Amino acid sequence: MYAIRSKRTHRFFAGVDTHTGIHSSHHLRMDEIPLLFLNEELARIELLMHHMSPSAYDIVKIKLEIEEPISS
């Protein structure tokens, strides 16, 4: 899995706030929990669609570990 992370704040891209204008600083939602993409190409497309500069954002590989529930 892949995610988009800010180089400056190290927070992850979590989506877009459609209630703000595209040029607003609040248009991109950033969070500690990333929005995950299946492959690097999909993350790159998302980066380009939202006019996110590759010099300001990285695409990082995320290792996802799923734990099975403990039955009692």
C-alpha cells in the first residue's frame, strides 16, 4: 500500500475538503492516519489530480499489518 505524505509536516494526505476553494490552504485534509492507495501509480495520479507539488509531497510505501481478533 502507498500513501502521500507532506515533506514539511510529515502528516499524511487524508482527502479533500470540497467545501473550500481549490486554492484554499484548507482544501487538502492532512492527518496522522493516511488515505491508502493500492499501488504507487494510483497515489501519483491522486497527487497530480489535486495539484500537489512533488517537491512538497512524497509517496511512501506503507506496510499494513492486520491482526486477527482475539476470541474469548
